[in-house]
Amino acid sequence: MGLAFGGGAAVGQGEPPAAGEDAVSRSELRERAIDLLLKMSDDENAMVRANAIEGLVAVPTRLSGVIPRGLRDPNAGVRSVSAMAIGKAGLCDLAGLCEPLLHDGSAFARISAIYAQSSCGDDGRVQDLASYLLDGETARVRSQAAFVLGEMGNTSASPLLRHAASRRMENATDAERRAMQLQIAEALFKLGDESQRDILVAALFVSRPEDLEGAALAAQILGEMRSRRSEAELVNLLAFRDERGHAMPAEVRLAAGIALAKLGRGDSASVAGEYLDSENPLLRSQAAILLGEAGGRGSLGELRRMLDDPNPLVRVSAGSALLSATGSDGNSGIRR
């Protein structure tokens, strides 16, 4: 019997499709999600555009028509996401379009362009990542450089990442420093350093309000890494109640639920039910992502409904989640 994580509506639960389920309807639902993401990749809201492009990574053949526009987008975040998408989706015939981004005014766009070209065999600018990691103008830039180094999978970057972790960054908030340390831990974990799991798990144990953001990020990372050894700690994070009976904040609970869903715990979909009708669209968006990872007939029904949510960010999340729930590649990724 699965652990009861909360009192929300029972949705998803990760149950397999019923025998004889209409494959055509699933295909039509998937196509509807793709059409929505294609349309919203040209939305007036930059965050919506970026999220739509990121969601389309699951369907590279459809993404390829969107990327050239994304690389020329007036918003640096959209340009960065578009370049990252080239590397993630293996669209190497488009990697040459990233050349102008190597001189972009945004460090994020430049880092992403290096990732795209390196993923396609051009390592000419990889050494520049060391400068961004050690001397980037902000902690977020340094964190992005660490993330990309981990994504590249080159173990020769491990000493550099450890050196960056040992340096104290001035002019950064405590929250920014904690986030950077976790991003470096993630990169080292991807490069084979199992000891970094302990750093990530330790961040799940919250003793102060300012630790909550780090707990959510650590849960997200452990889920992305498919760290099965961390399952018990993630379950405990969801089950936590303080002396007044209060659970962790919604953002932390949803991050833990998504991580558990990535580990195959379809019962974590029940957490999404707590936030599907939240007035906060960001929580509804996270709930949609959780349903997509959990899968199951109940999840598909809820996600179909969320495609018509009044908030565009929720609609994009629902579309991306449907691609996860109806995709054929399932839970691909590193398992430790």
C-alpha cells in the first residue's frame, strides 16, 4: 500500500492504462498538446515562450521549426533556453545558428550557446566556461556554468567544480550561495561523485525558513538524477508535520512529489490534487508537471482539463506534462 501523502483529490496514482484503452485518443491528446506548445512558443509573455520551447524538447522534429525564432528572441532567457534545447534535443544541424549568441549581451545565452555547440562536437569555447564558473558576475551565472559542465558529462571538469565550491563568493545572498553549492553538487553527482548525494540529501532537512528554497531545489535535483537511494528522505519530506501539524510549504511538497514520480512512485500524484485548484498559477503549473511525471488515466484527464486553464503558464505546463505522460521514452535518465 502506498503512503498517503496528503488530503488532496485522488488523481493519477500512476495506474497503467486500462486494457483496450483507445490509443487514438491518447495520440490525439498528445497532438493537441504539441499544437498548444507550438502556438505558445510565440506568446507575448517571454516566460511562456521559454517554457513552451523547453516542453517541445520532447518532440525534436516539431521543435526544429521553432528554434531559429527562439535564438533571435528579444528576451535573453528565451534565447538561452532555445540554445540549450538544441543540445538536449540533438538538433545539431541547427547548432551553427548559435554562433551569434557566443557574443550575446547575456552571459546565460553565451553559456547556453557553448553547451549547444559542445553537444554537437564543437568544443572550441568550452574553456570559457571556467571563467563563467569562477568569475561570473552573479551567482546565477556561476550556477548556470556549473549546471552546463555537469550536463556535458566530461569528468575532467570535476577538479574545477570542486575548486569553485571551495571559494566564497562575495556580493551574493546566502540563498544564492546555497543554490550555487547545490548546482555544483548536482554537476559533480552527474560526473560520478556519489558523495555529492549526501550534500543534496542534507539540504532536504529544513531548520530555518531560509532553507526552504534550497530544499525544493535539492528535491528537484535528486529527482532529475533518478537517485533511488534518496527515496526515503523524499517520502519523509512529504510526510513531515511540525508540532502544530503544518506540512512543508507547497513549493517544497510539489518538488518532492515530482522527484518521487520520477522514481516511479505514481502515488505521489495525490500531492498534485492538493493544488490543482490553487489560486496561485505557479502551484497549478507545478501540479501539472507532477501529474505528467506520475502518468495514469486520472492524470491524463486532469491534464486535458488544464489545457484550458485561464493562465497561459499553466496551459504550457499541462502541455509539456502531457508529452511526458504520453511519451514512449518513459523514465529515461541516470539511476543511482
